Amino acid sequence: MTWVLANLGLIWARTLDHVVLSLPPIVLCFVIAVPLGWLARRYRVSRGIILTGAGLLYAVPSLPLFFVLPAVIGTGLRSPLNVIIALTLYGVALMVRVVADGLESVDADVRQSASAVGYSAWSRFWQVELPLAGPVLLAGMRVVAVSTVSLVTVGAVIGVQSLGSLFTDGFQRGIQAEIIAGLVATVALALIFDGALVLAGRVLMPWTRKVAAVRAPAPAEVSAA
């Protein structure tokens, strides 16, 4: 506890570094995965290729990827860009299948009804299919956010500053309190990201709350049963 109180500034600085490395991959993976997931759902030929490629991509270990990327994109080994690109790829690998399955879960009758009342294919996707698939996409993004916050710590091995730096430094110097502080801060940050996504889902998809309220039995009905 003494170490923590004496190094609150360091913990806060590493937390900010962690946030800066975590946010771009989370946002970028969603932006990239939506069109890829749509292609995977729309065309059977592309579905197998895209989903298989995403599965293989996620199977690549993170640490070797951090070492390979600088040679591919021409950045320095300790560049934060390596971590951001690698975690974006992992996020896309997770979200592509989620997007495809979420869009597939939209009832075919709903699509036909939307087309019947005059929606074009483009407007039907944005105004009907994507909103209805929203809860599935939100669940996937929560997984991506937590896994991204966790994987950012691995970047400390190659010298990219984050909460993972507290792990590596704590191990090297034998300071257990520093390791525990990094662990607690990482878990807390993951919970904050998850909570922020849940809150965003409630704001952007208010109809999901109404559906849940309709489905939930009244207390009188439960006691009567």
C-alpha cells in the first residue's frame, strides 16, 4: 500500500497510456467489422473465406505479431502503432462473426416488410437491420473491449508503456505491490469500458429496455404463479 500511495502519479500516467492504446482498436474494429460482416452474411461465397480468415487471424499469438508488424509496416519495434494495429486485427477477427450472426438473426419477414414499405437495400440496412442486430453487436463489442484492455498489457514486453509496464517493472524489481496495482488497475479499466458500452447501448437502443420491460413478469404474476 505504501508503494501505491507513493506512486499514484505513475499509476495514473500508465492508466492514461493504456486508455490511449485501447480506444482506437475498439473503435476501428467495429468500423471495419461491420462491412466485412455484412459481406459474410450477404454472399455465401465470401462468408466462408471471411470467417475462416478471421478465425485464423485470431489464432496468431499476440507477442510474435507485435514483433512481425514493424517489419511489415515499417515502424519501430516500440511504436504504439504496432499495438494499435495488432489489437485492431484481433478485434476485427472477433467482431466479423458477431456482425454476420447478428445481421442473420434479423427475421426475413422484417426485411421483406421493410422493402415492401419502400426501404432501399441501403436504408433498410442502416435503419432496420443494423438497429435490430444492435444487442448482438453490443455483446460482441463488450467482449472485444475487455480482451483489448487485457491484451494491451502484452505490449509492455516490447517497451510500449501501459499498465503492463507495472507488471514487467514489478517483476524485474521484485515489487509485489506494483504488480498487484497494475492488475487491479487493468481489471478496473476493463470494467469501466464494459460499463460505458452498456450505458451507450441503453442510450442508443432505448427500445431494448422497452422489450425487456414487456417480457419481464409483474410481481403479482410471479407471486400468483
